[in-house]
Amino acid sequence: MSTKSPKTTALLLRLIGGDPRAVDEVLTLAAVTDDPSVLVAAGLLAADDSYLERAGERAVTVRERQLVVLARAHLSHQPQLFDALVRDHLAEHPDHLLAAWIAGQHLLTPVQ
């Protein structure tokens, strides 16, 4: 998250840290941002693939594109695919807190 604006980074860290106010702020920001990380977070919070579509269109780096794929695997309830993707992603990007947060959310989500 180091390439983001300080405000966006702080917001995502607050979300990851469990600040309940961050949820509404992420969803509000997602309406006007092109930041793939914010859009991915909003997509997961709202369980809305349209945010992930926008994130995928705006993802430039491999890290951003992988984040979108992780979120899609999570939302589509593909646990084996998600587990493999998140392990590979975090092995390559161990500092990616948003991806680690998604992995934690995935563990809390009941399999359907």
C-alpha cells in the first residue's frame, strides 16, 4: 500500500485494523476513486462484483491484478483456488496487508 496517498493508506489500515467507521468511508470513497485497492475492499465489504470489475479495469501492476483475482476467488466461494492464489501472492508480496486481511476474512466466511 506504500504507493497510495497517505489518506488512502491510512483508511485501508483502519479497515484492516477493524475500525467500524472505515467501512462506510471505503464504500463512499469507492464511488469516486480509481484506486484498485479501495475498489477491491469495497467489493468485498459490499459483496458486489461491480467494484471488482472497476478494480480490474484500473489495475496496472501485477500486485494489483493479483489482488483483484484473489477477491474474485473469495467472493465466488472457490476456497481451493483462493488458498493457492493467496499463498503465492503473499509469498511474493509478504507486506501486502490488504491481501492478508482478505485471507483472514476468507477464513471467517462460511463455505456455501
